[in-house]
Amino acid sequence: MERIPVLRMGSLLLITIQVDMHDKLALQLQDDVTERISDWGSTGVLIDISSLEIVDSFIGRMLANIAGMSRVLGAETVVVGMQPAVAITLVELGMSLTGVRTALSVEAGMELLYGNSITGSEDERTEA
Amino acid sequence: MSVQKREVLPVKNSNDVVLARQKVRQLAVELRFSLVDQTKLVTAASELARNALDHGKGGSMTVEVIVNGARSGLKMVFEDQGPGIANIEDALKDGFTTGNGMGLGLGGSKRLVNDFSIETEVGKGTRITAVRWK
Ligand SMILES: Nc1ncnc2c1ncn2[C@@H]1O[C@H](COP(=O)(O)OP(=O)(O)OP(=O)(O)O)[C@@H](O)[C@H]1O
Ligand SMILES: [Mg+2]
């Protein structure tokens, strides 16, 4: 079955979403992420959505679900690389992605997560 | 008002939702909508197609390139023969869902287009029309 790869980067997980998501893929990804966090003790999850051309309520819910489940398992999620047009549309759609932190790039996301694991600060939070 | 182009696509499964999005993107590009406007159109199409599938038991999407005087636009019509919407006002409220969604699709897609109308009859089905003008 088609699957979105979940890569391990030190204490973080890196997920790059490049395909048009559908239900099964989304559910599989949620399962995979939670399994990897508990297997590897990951403390952060980076989800790169820079190649997504839209984020609708379905994808938004998936991102929020992953963030919520990861948090329960002790890992923070940062969604990185959202395209500006996607961010503008998301706001108009009414989706605030509450509980999901965002950063402009994978590097910025890593900084946020590593910074966060030391200080627990939310100051660098950037809302799309 | 004249119709320059019309295409009808089925919305019967989750892959059809992907194809519906791609069709709307293609026409929006042809019409030279800005990237933000393209994104709004495709996102609205995704929400309404998914609703037709999840709540309306599947249906169809008709997309039209329309021209009204000097203005051109993209019109999307989503039709299904599902259960209909009992209370349109409630259904449009952000956060209202009868499923396990976030209840954002309907009200959100209304905000993403210029003209939006719902025709529905309980037990018969639903037709939603959304237009964005250039
Ligand atoms: N085509 C339809 N046929 C029947 N009922 C519909 C249809 N479209 C929407 N509805 C009703 O309106 C409600 C609100 O729709 P909306 O798209 O806003 O939220 P949702 O689909 O439940 O969740 P979300 O879109 O956020 O994932 C739905 O829960 C459903 O009860
Ligand atoms: Mg919906």
C-alpha cells in the first residue's frame, strides 16, 4: 500500500507530504507517527507541507490530530513550509489550526523544536 | 451571461475528489486567476466535493467558465441525491457538523467564493452552486 515515509532525524521525526492526501493515507500516517514516537522516543515531529497546493478541512484535521496525539506521547509538532496562498486561504476557510505550531522552513522548525525542548518557550511561535 | 465551457465530473469516491480539485485548478489557471484565487477555488471545490461524497452519498461536479459582459468567472455546481440538509442556517455555522468533521467546509467555502447558493430538499438531495469572478 502507498504510504507516506516517516524519517528519523535524531530525536525528531520528519514527514514530507508530497501527495494528494486521501482518507486511508491520512489514517495510516497518524498510526505510523504515533508508533514511531513510542518506538523511538521522539520529542518532536516536523511535517513539511511545502509541496501541498491546498490545505482543506480534511488535511487540517489530520494535522491537528497528529499534533494532538503526538503531544499526548510527549512530542511537539511543527508544520513547516506552508505556501503563502495556502495560509491566506486557510484563514478565510476559518481553520485556525489551534495547537499546531508553524514555521517557514524545516530549519526554522528544528530550531523551534530544539529551542523548545530546552526552554519550553513559545516565543518564537509563528502563526500562519 | 454565456457559458464558454462546461465539464461534468463524477464525485463517487475519494479519488474523484482529487480529480475534481485538479479540474478546477486547470480551469482557474486557464482563466488566469491569481494564485491566491486559484487556491481559494480549489479549496472550496475540495470541501464541497467531499461533502457531496461524505454527506450526500456521492454525486457530481459541473464546472463552467462563464462570461458576464466584461467579467469572466468559474462556476462550480455540486449535486447529490443524498439525504438533503435539514437546516441550512445551522449547516453553514462554523463548527456545526453531523459527522466527525470540524464543521468548516460549508461556511468556509461560502467565504472563499463570491456567489454561493444552496438548494436542498430532505430525502431528495442537495445542489450547491459556487462562483468566483475574476
Ligand atoms: N451535500 C450534503 N448533503 C447533506 N448534508 C450536508 C451536505 N453538505 C453539508 N451537509 C451538512 O452540513 C454539515 C456541515 O458541513 P461542513 O462541510 O461545514 O462540515 P463537515 O463536513 O461536517 O466537516 P468538515 O467539512 O469541517 O470536515 C455537515 O455535517 C452535514 O450535516
Ligand atoms: Mg465538509
